[in-house]
Amino acid sequence: MRKEQKIFFEIMSEFKKLNMSVILPGISHGDHMLLQTIRRLEENRKDSVKVSQVVRFLGLPPPAVSRGLRILDQKGYIRRTVDESDRRNTFVTLTEGGRSILREADLAVENFSEAVFDNIGDETMERLNEYFRRFLEASKEELAKRKQDKNNREGEGV
């Protein structure tokens, strides 16, 4: 791996280690992610949100999601209900308390982001966004090539 690649991945790894919970109002980063996911799924659907949809959206193991939902339920931020017609399905909805804490958390994240972006400056952010856009497009193109190569190899029986 080239030096600049290694540095890039080390920086990205450091971002994952940031403790964003310190800016959130009494909830963890995981709680915030779960609440945001439920809200997003509620907005995109006219019916109730199934726990299985939350699991699929987050791509996390079901026991981890269930544990997080149980905590949010205990705190009064969500309500879980079992589908009477199919008891294998559990639905989750945000409570007013959940919506309230989510608004507070969103505001805290927005204020934090604005402070960081103000510190960096608009010109630097524009360049950084352009670089990330180019990096994203190059990554998509490379993944598409590799997927096609893989499909070709599998089609040839290799």
C-alpha cells in the first residue's frame, strides 16, 4: 500500500473513533443512529416500521438492533408493538419523547458541524467536497469494473 493510501485510511479510521456522544443530549451515538433510522423509515412509509426493516437498513446483526431498541423503549423514546395478525413481526414507532430528543440531538450535531466547518472555511470545504466526490466516483467505477470482471469469470466457469 502506498504511503498516501495508508494515511488516508488511518485518517478515516480516526473519524470512526470520534466520540460524538459527548455532544448528544443524554443519548449515545448508537441511540441517535437508531432514532434517525426509525424516523427516516417512518417518513418513507405510510405504514408502521418493522424491526426487520431497521435491521436491513442499518446492516447490523439483529441482536444488536434488538438490544438498542429495548434500551430506547425503556427510555420511552420508541414504542414496540407486536403484529396481532403475525406475531413474528414487531413494529417500532417514535414517541413524542423520542421525537423531542432527536430534535435536540439533531440541533447539537448541526451546531457542532457548523463550528467545525466555520473553522475550516468555505474554500477548503469546497475543495474537500470536490475531492471526496472524485474519490466516490472513482470508487464506484472501480467496483463496477471488478463486479463485471467477477461476473465474466463466473460465466466462464472459473
